[in-house]
Amino acid sequence: MSNSVAGRAPLDRLFSPRSIAMIGASNAAGRIGALMFANLARFYKGRLYPIHPREAEIQGVRAYASVADVPDQIDMAVIAVSAESAVGVLEEVAAAGIAGAVVVTSGFAEAGDAGKALQARLIEVAERTGVRLIGPNCIGYLNVAEAVAANFALLPGQPLPVPGRVALISQSGGFGSYLMSKGLDAGLQLGWFVSTGNEADLNLSQVLRYLVERPEVGVLLMFSETLRDPEIFIEAVERAYALGKPVVLLKAGRSDEAARAAMSHTASIVGSADVLDAVCSQYGVLVAETMEEMLDYGLIFQDGRRPAGSRVGIVTTSGGAGVLLSDEAARAGLSLPELPRDEQERLIAVLPQPFYGNVSNPIDTTAQITAKPGATRSLYAELSGSESLDMLTTVTWASTSPAAAPAMQELIDFYKGTGKPVAVLSTALIPMLRDAGVPTYTDPRRVMRALAALAQVAQREPLAHSARRAQDAARADRARKHLEIPLQERVLMEHQGKRLFAEYGIPVTRERLVHSADAAIDAALQLGGKVALKVMSYALPHKSDVGALRLGLSSADEIRDAFESMMSEVKQRAPRAAIEGVLVQEMVPARMELTCGVQRDPVFGPMVAVGLGGVLIEQIAETALLRPPFDTATALRAIRGLLGGRLVKGRRGLSEQEQVQIAEVMVGVGNLALDLPEVAEVDINPIRVGDARAVAVAADALVVLARDGAADANTH
């Protein structure tokens, strides 16, 4: 039976159901089936059918023995039966033409081999029948606007939240519920909460992609232990970027120990945290360092206000609080402009006279402001109209006293009366402000980091890399010929690697492969200038370790002596190495060395890295990472962000031309990795920059092939 009904797609029927069946609904207090059905029955306005083989009614609602007995079309099912029974129940759900199911049951892949086998059967049924699944081992979902509380995160008696623009997606059910509760307490205006659990079918990326298109969703918060379907994740965040909907990610499993815990919890594959951070940066996703930070971002984004710039104004009756906020504004990269004289004069005019505070910014009114009725309102009105400020923050003291209510109302009116973003620093969260939607924080750093995130999103440029790479099958075929090395070998020799690079427009040093001292002398004369000699052997990826390298040679006698001594030393130190020849390579003078390479992440696949190279690669290990495909403009942004921008600034920084050359090398390396999945690793170290030909060239090449479909991460 088709899972689409009257033009409604399966995911719409799953997440916006017009009818729900709950298999495992219960009258027994304390059971999950009882709690979930109670949540559904309290709020849901559509048709609700409890399924129980023996009970005539569940919590006062007529029950049916099976979904096959329900006379109406059912859109979505909640399954809360044992893991052993869930597979058969899903078969019944599919046979009834139900589009999707929320499987809250645990005991699947997270529970060892037997559970993995059960989950495999669950997946087989879903794939064969087309039923879409959330879970298993999850706590369900909450669609606030349509009052679908298909979860047990809401406790008995807890009201349905007021519909808001924030969607929270969590792989973990328990911690997701914790985040939801904490966020609601802080004033998060939640519209959606989805727990994905073991992700037998729908995963975080797919749910994100679905919710991005929902018109009522304006902000997306994600808690992830791993990310499956990276291509869908990237498609989703690109779409969110285009729609102006911020995506905030909190990632668990950053340490090796935490990664192991994540795998045992949800049977996940966990990639590199550094790679995830880089991908998020590339595609405009904000990575939260803490749970509080993720919720803080949700609070500041949810009202849809966006500043015109990063200039912030601070209003306080405490000079100390103003200093702390100023420090945190600077640390967060925000501007704290001094107000022009005319604006200062207008502020002074509405304050008590004589005035003893400061209105330059921070605006310190002192407690004196309370001496003039209406002064606070007038001050807020002047600041709302200031052309010198893009965002505003003020300080208040929390109080439950009725006498404090007028001051809180002034803050609320200020917030609602301005189109500028406003964040309040308070000694505690204040119900009046929370209920009015005023973003409130209890620490100066949290205030300014939230405002800085808002400014970052508001000022970002359109993604330059949204266009997909054009496939070049002919180039891939040519490149693959350079990989034809003996099956027992995995590492290309340097000259082979450079021939491969040339297919992708990567400039390489001029060089010749020779087999005698006389041929080396002839090659050096053709190249001109000083040369290096390098022994080529599959057995010698690290030439200097066995004396297989000689540098700075020019005369015929030097070349002959170096050739003979080098071959003798290699024979002595690596007697079993089969020598394929000697590479005579031009010496390329340079004022700077960089490195560029590729390694493959288990989640996101190939990642291109660029950073300082040569002898500095170990001492200054900062690199920029990009996931291909990307264009030159994206690569340029990555280069210009290295070392805080110092790589491109100053007299000895990279010139515009050199920046473009390095960016093109990065694009070429990325295309190579996409064309040739059998290449496990690429390392160009060094790229020598600033030679007489004004070309950044690859002076060395390491290319590692994946044999038997797997790359050895410890090749070098």
C-alpha cells in the first residue's frame, strides 16, 4: 500500500499526522505506554486510536486489538512494545498503509549482538515497505503547533509549550529532554523537539533537512553524537543558510573516551571533531562549545532580529557591570563605539540633572536615574533610534517583589518597541521577561557571545561553494593511469605523485628521472641552477632517513660525487630497497613553505588541509580544513584565516597572486580526492612559495593508495 495519501508525502504524514495509532498504549500507571498515550490524549486534536489486544478502553478512549481493526486511514503509529515484538508490529503497521512510526522501544543495536540483529530486521521491514521510522531507542517527537506530543519527555500535568520558531533535534533522547526542559525554563520558544535515537531510518541530517523547509521553523538546534548522511547534512545547512535560518550544533564525542561512549550508546560511527568543526565553519553552522551556549544562541536568534553591524551599546546603573560587559564585547569581537556628541546630549537631556554618570558608551546612569520618573523609558527610546548602535544590552536585578514589576515592564516595552536586537544581563532569570520573549542571561560573557553570534550570522556573505563540481571523467581516467603501481605497493614514488598532481593543475618542480651519474649531470644542465638528487624507491618514502637525498648541487663534479656517495650510502643502509632511479630536481628558492594534503574522515570523507609546511609543520600545527568540492574563493577565505590573518599580512605575507596559487592547489587536491577514491592520503610538503618564477610549486609528493578498500592512517 502506498505511504502517500491524497498528495501528502510520508514525512508529512509522520510529522504532521491527521490520525495516530499507538501500539502499546496502556492503562498501567508508570509505564511508558501509559505516559505517552496520556501526552497524546491531552493535546492532540486529530483522530487517536489506542491499540491493545485485550483492553476495551485505554484511559477512557476506545481501544482496538490491532491496527488492522481501525476503520480509518492512519497516518502515524507510535510503537511502545518489546524489542522482540516490534518487528512484527511494524509489519502490521506497513500492511495498514501507515506512513511512519515512532519506535521508542530500547534493546536494539545499543544492546549487543542480539539487539543489532533485531534492528537489522526492523530496517529490512522499513526498507521493503517504505515505512519511515524515528528510533528505535528514542523518546519520540513534539510538534507544538499541531499539538502532537508523541513523546514521553513531557511529564504528567506539564503544559504544552507555546508554539515558537525553535526546533531542537537530538540523537540522545534523555539528554535531549534535559535540553528541552532547560531551554523552556530559560525562555526558549520551542516549536519542535525530535529525538532520533538509534537512527535505524531517519537520522539527524534527514530530520534537519525536513524541518529546514517548515515555514514555522526559524532556528535549528542540534545535539549530535555522530552525523550520518553527511551529504544530506550539507544540503540541509546550505538550504538553511540560503533561507537565513541559523543552525547551531552541540557535538558530543570529541575525546576518544567520549567517542567510545557514543558508539556504545547509539551504535554510532564517530568521525573527527576537528573535521566536523571545519565542515560547520565552511557551511555556516555555529558550533556551540557548551549546552548553555547552544541554548543562548537559540534565545538570541529566535525573534528573527538581525543587526546591521557589530556595534553594541551598553546601559547599566553599575559601572563595574559596564566594564565587565565592555571586556566581553571586545573579547567576542564586537565594537563598542563612543556615541557622537549630539547623541550624548540627547541622552543627558532625558536624565536627572545635574547628571553624574557617563553617556559615552557604556552608558552608566548610576542609581540616580530612578530620581526622575520616566527617565528610563526616555533613555531607551533615544537608544532605540541611535544610528551609532546596532545592538543593545542592559543590566537589571531580578526581584519577585511587586514593586519591581514596573521596571520589568519598562524593559519589556523597550524590547518590543525597538527593532534592534536586545539582550539583558540579570542576576537571575525573570519570569516576566522570559514570558515576553526578552533574551536574558546571567553572565556578561554569555550576553556578548550571543550578540557576537547574531552579528556573525547577519553579516555573512552568500556561500560561494554552493555550485557542485562538474564531473570530468576523461581527467579521472588519465589520472588513474598514474596509480598503476605494483599491487604490493601502496605509496607512489615522488615523481609518480607529481605526474598525478599535474593532471589537476598543481604546479610542480621541474625534474628528470635518471639512472646514472652522467645522465644526472646532463639533466642538471638542462634544468639550470642548483639541483637536488633523490633516490626513487617504493621502499624509501622517507629519503633522508637512509641518506637518499643530496641538496644544493651545481657543478658536474659535485653532481657525480653526490650521486655515487648517495647510491653507496643507500645500498649500505637499505640493502633490500629496489631502486627505480634517481630524480634530478631543480632547487626552488622560497621565502615561505606551506603544506597541503588530503585525508579521509570516516563520516565526511576527503578533507583538504592547508597550513605552514617544511620544518614548521610540527612546531606550528595550525591548519585550515575544507571539504571538497569547493571553489577558489572558499579556499582563499581559509588561507586568509590562518594564524589570525598573519599569513597574508605584512611585508613577507603571501601576495594576492600567491594566495590565489595556493587556493588553486587546494582546489586541485580536492578534485583529485573526489575523482580517485582509491587515493587514501595526499601530502604536499613543502609547497615552496616565492621563487624567481613567481609560482608556488610542489617540491615533494606523497600519495598513499587504499588497498583492500581501507587506508592505513599510520602510513607516516
